[in-house]
Amino acid sequence: MMNYSAGPPDTGRQSAPGTTQTPAIRAEGLTVVRGPRTVLRALNFTVPRGQITGLLGPSGCGKSTLMRAIVGTQAKVTGTLDVLGRPAGHRTLRTRIGYVTQAPSVYDDLTVRQNLDYFAAILDPGLPHARKGPRGGTPMAADRRHDIDRVLADVDLTSHADALAGNLSGGQRSRVSLAVALLGTPELLVLDEPTVGLDPVLRRDLWHLFHAIAADRGATLLISSHVMDEAERCHRLLLMREGEILADDTPDALRARTGAQTVEAAFLHLVDEASAAARNKETTR
């Protein structure tokens, strides 16, 4: 069973200006075992509030499993994992976290707006679908309409609001999933490879949006990717390989530490170091 003890915050990291010292995510000894395989190996890390933290590593290294653990949908998790001051998966976190999976989570037989209206009701972000006026007159849903219009504009899908989701391109369907996650202005956004398959212009625009969400709304974003050039767009990085975290630092600090010119080169340097250490351990047994 997971130990849900909140404990004191990890004070070994500075938060962004204007944020609290309590991290958005704190993990200690976080482990996930699936059958005979240990997918995550006793991870220890924190994610600061109000910043973009990139979770980078090759496919199959455990990024998606870690994200599922954070949002509370991963089975067989042990260790300590606190999210926004609560145990991961706590019911009070449902409206405070936005989660985008790799596969778009939309209904093809509904329009974009109908998808958003449906998920707004399911997620219950505090916006009633329809409520009676002060004299019991015409039902009003202005708050929800405003929220849906806002997220449509955020992901640049206003002109496609009445299109069936099944008729959209893959990139557009992914943006609908992102719009769902943005409903209710969540405090934490967990995005699993949100830019895969998107053209360079849209990728750039989405990263501008991510930075605006962090800067203007004070939200925390955890964004996974296996594209190393996206690491340069993050405030902080968690570099993963084979279920372990190789590094937890800023892009500048990682380059300085390894003497590399890019984060990709720094990552490869750390992989080589880890491989050499493993070989040395084997030969000394």
C-alpha cells in the first residue's frame, strides 16, 4: 500500500517567484511493479509550483506510468506520493488536476463543443450546466459557456467548435483533449506527450500557451516528451531512463554539470555515466 504521510516539504529546491515552498508533487521511494517487472524504481523527487517541469526520456522508460501514479489511476504503487498537499488519487484533487493522455479522450460522434460540455459536467469544475434565474425564469449556463469558449480559444479550435470530433485531424483531436484538461483552470496540468504529431507552428503555439498558463495563472505543468529539444522550453527537468531518474535540475545546470552544449547531449552523457557505473558494479561482484 502507498504511504500517504504528507510530511515536511523538501526544502532543497527554490520555487518560482510568488509560489509557496510546498512542492506541487513530492515523491519518496515511489515504486511501481507490473508483473515480474519493476517499472518505477524507488523514485525521489519534487516538482515546484508555478513552473513547467519536463519529464523526458525514451519511450518505455516509465514516463506514462509515473504520470498515472500522480493523477491516481495507476495500480500497485508503493512509497509516498503527495500531490498539491494531498495523497495522490484523493477525491478532492479531481477538480484541481487536468490530465491529458497520449491517446485523445474524445467522443467522435459529438461535436467539439458537445465534448467539452459533457466533460465539464463530469468533471464538475464548479460551473452548473443550467441554473434557474433569481425569479425561476430561463435557465442560465453563462458560466459554463464562458469556460468552454475560453478553452476553445486557448487551443485555437473556436472555428471548429461545431465540427464532429471524428472528422478532425489527429492533432486537432489532441487539442480537444487538452481543452478538456483546461476546463475549470486546474492548479496542476499533467500532459503526456501533448505535442506528438503536431506541426512545428502548432507546437510553438502550444508551448507559448503552456508558459502563459504557468506565468499568468500560477499553474504547475508536468509535461512528458521524448523530443529533447522541448527540454529547452522547460524551467526544470526530470530525465528518466529504465524506470529511474538520472537527473533533476534546470536545463542550464544540466549543461554546466556535464559540459554539454544541449540538454540532449547532457542526457546522453548521463546515460553513458549510468551504464559505466552499472558495468563497474557487475565486475566488482
